[in-house]
Amino acid sequence: MNFLDIIKTRRSIRKYIQKPIPDEIINQILDCARYAPTANNKQPWLFIVIKNNDLKTQIAELTDYGKFIKEAYCCIAVFCEDTKYYLEDGSAATQNILLAAWSFGIGSCWIAGDKKFYAEKIKELLSLEAKYKLVSLISLGYPKENELKLAQKINKKELKDIVKFYE
Ligand SMILES: Cc1cc2nc3c(=O)[nH]c(=O)nc-3n(C[C@H](O)[C@H](O)[C@H](O)COP(=O)(O)O)c2cc1C
């Protein structure tokens, strides 16, 4: 898949098969996260990979719209130090993770973290220092058959409705 195809065919996948993702691939995905831009090049991130079933289930149960995290092979919790642009910095890294994962055929879903009532609880569960803010949770797993087809039915706005050129 070329880069544009990766961007255009990525969709949120919430159902997975029980096939392990090699650590080598998880590391390559995380390596792409650290190439994301950050304000003043602060790189305030902390990426936590949760494979442990008990922890995954506890995280899933804390969320409102992320119960499927427990069926994912792993969950990446994206935290940032509480800097001025932590949310933008963590979000750019999150998007890199989603795209890098899809380049390996791995499905993912961005689950809200920042502003959510469970953000602090997840931080406590993972015993993190106070200076961190939860930006996102990302579920990762090889997609269940047909999930991609279903997900691709999601409607995207037409370019003409969201773009203006000033020439
Ligand atoms: C900031 C943010 C928060 C999101 N939170 C959730 C969530 O809590 N649960 C979920 O199932 N999907 C969540 N999503 C995924 C969106 O529902 C999804 O991206 C959107 O429906 C478009 O579908 P697509 O990703 O397949 O293009 C979130 C996406 C973003 C960007």
C-alpha cells in the first residue's frame, strides 16, 4: 500500500481476531509515533503498551465507549507531560500510530482520553506521576473478517463541502 492508500483506507476497527502482534511490529509502530511533530520539539510523550489481560479489562471497564479494548491484542495509552500543547502533541503521535499500524494490516481505534471522566482513574491504575495527562487510548489488533468492509461504509464529507481556496 502506498502512503495515500494507507491514509484513505484506515478506518476505526473495533473487532479483532486473536492473533498476536509481534513485538518487533509494535516497536516499529511506536517508533513512528516519536517522529510526529511537537510544539517547540518538546516531545512530552509517554507511550504505555498494555498487553496484560487483567489490566486491559480494567481499562476497558473504566471507559464508556472503549469496552472493546479487552478484545484487542493490546492497548497503547498515550500520555503527555502537562505542557501547553500536550493535546496537539499527543494527538499527532496518536494519528501516526493509527497509520503505522494500518500499514502492517493492523486495525486500531482511537478511544478518547483527554477530557474524559476516566482519564485520572486510568492514570492511577497505571501508577503514573501527576505531571502526565492521558491523551488517548488506542486498541490494536488484526481485524476480524468483514470488519474493514463494514467500517469503510462510514461516510466521509466531500472535499467540496469542507475546502475553500483563496487565490
Ligand atoms: C478524539 C477522538 C475520540 C474518539 N473516541 C472514541 C471512543 O471513545 N470510542 C470509539 O469507539 N471511537 C472513538 N473514536 C473514533 C471515531 O468514532 C472514528 O474515528 C470516527 O467515527 C470516524 O471513523 P473512522 O476512524 O473509521 O474514519 C474517537 C476518535 C477521535 C479522533
